[in-house]
Amino acid sequence: MDKNWMHVPNRFTSREYGVGINQLLTMAKAHAPGSTTFRCPCKRCCNNIFLPINEVEDHLFTIGIDPSYTHWIFHGEGESWNANSSGDDDESNNQSQNVVDDMDEMIEDIRAGAFMDHDFGEHGTTSEPNMSERQSRNFQKLLEDVRLPLYPDCAKFSKLSFIVKLLHIKTIGGWTIKSFNMVLDLLKAAFPDIQLPNSYHEARRLEHGLGFSYVKIDACPNDCMLFWNDDADKDSCSKCKESRWVSSRGKKGKIPQKVLRYFPLTPRLQRLFMSKNIAKSMKWHREQ
């Protein structure tokens, strides 16, 4: 589906932009028939706010659509994509299966990563590894979960591999947290002996154990700046003056309009070099 219209500068006069917005809203209404509110994909709301369809349309013209929202998973595109693209489905299924198949190697990389904080000897050799008590507990918990069958006599999935697969499907399928929790409740009700967390947030704790943590940094809704370091306490963008926060009534606390999720580079580089399959392909850029 051509989405070049999302980047046109003259939203009010562009016929292409109007046709594209109409296509998006029609898909959204078909995706959730009977709904009175829909996620607003404008630059300000970024799919975090539910509004009546006419207000969503107003935002898309007055504020503009979020240019990074190229796959409309919250407005029904995922359904038609799954139905009409068997090749993509096969690729997604293969990716999900690889997550499970690589679990043992992933755990081994994590075990090695726990020993990265140590001193190097005179000739580049390492002294005795120094694993913190917290790292040791986290790793032992991962070992327990990767060895624990999903249910008695289950040979295909461990508790850990199944949860990782569910989290992966949630991401590529655009599930909400509520829908993820409903799936967990249904599985636990249907299979009383199944080993699953009680909620999405409990499942997310695994990501930290697996090294999938990230840092949240508030960003200008127009991508002008990040609110961090010396700018961490600012309430509006220094360049465009746009407010950092979503304007909402009756809600406690401030909600940022846009959030950047930063994945620290150092631990990821460590894991790239720790993997025996890809470390040999890693090169210092000056060698190229």
C-alpha cells in the first residue's frame, strides 16, 4: 500500500492526502465496528489517545499524521496483511520459531555476559570473573524457567520459550496490554497446569533478565529534540515550542506526547562479540 501521501506538506489542499486519510479511517471503522472512539495517529497523540472519529480526522488534517506510523496495526492493517500475504506470514512464523530454537544459545550468551565486569590482566587475559549476587539470582531464575516444561510432559516448550514467543507475537501483531492479559487468563483457565505469568507486566520482567532493557527518553512530538541531560526538566521544545505533555483533563500525572526508547549500545556489542556464530564477522571499522 502506497503511503507517500503521509509526507506531503500541503495537507489541506492535497487530494492525495485526503484520499489516504479516508482510506485509513475507513479501515479503522471496519476493524472496530460499533466503536465510538479510535486511536488517533496524529503527531501529537501518536496512537496513545482514543478520540471520536471526527476528532481523529480533524487532528490528521490540522496536526498531521505521525510519519513513523507506516504500518497501521492499530487500525486494522495487520488483519488484511495477515490474510493476504502468506509469504509474510511464513516469515513471521519462522522468526517466532527461531526465538524458541535459539533459547539455549541466548541463555549461554547471558551467562557469559554476566562475567563482563572484570579487570583485565597485564597481557589482556582476564582475572577471576565477578558476578554480582543480583546477576547470579537473575541467571538462576532464567535457568529454572528455561528448564521448566510449559505443562507436565510438554517437550516442545519451556515456560521461558513460550512466554518469549507470546511477547514476540504481541509485538508483531500489535496486541494491546489488555488483550495480552486476556490471552494469559484464557490459557490459564483452559489449562490449569500451565506455567504462565499472571500479567503482561510480570512477563516483561523476563526482558530485563534476557538483556532486553531500554531507557525511556521523552521527545518533542515534532522530533526537534530530546528531553534529557540538561533539557530533562523542560516542559516544551526549545525549537518549536510544542508542549512536551499531552493536554488532558481529570488525569493525574503528566503524559509525554512522544517517548524514545533507547537500547544501550554497550551490552549489545558485548553480546555480538560473545556469540561464537557471529563474532568472527565483527570487524573494527578502520579495517574496512
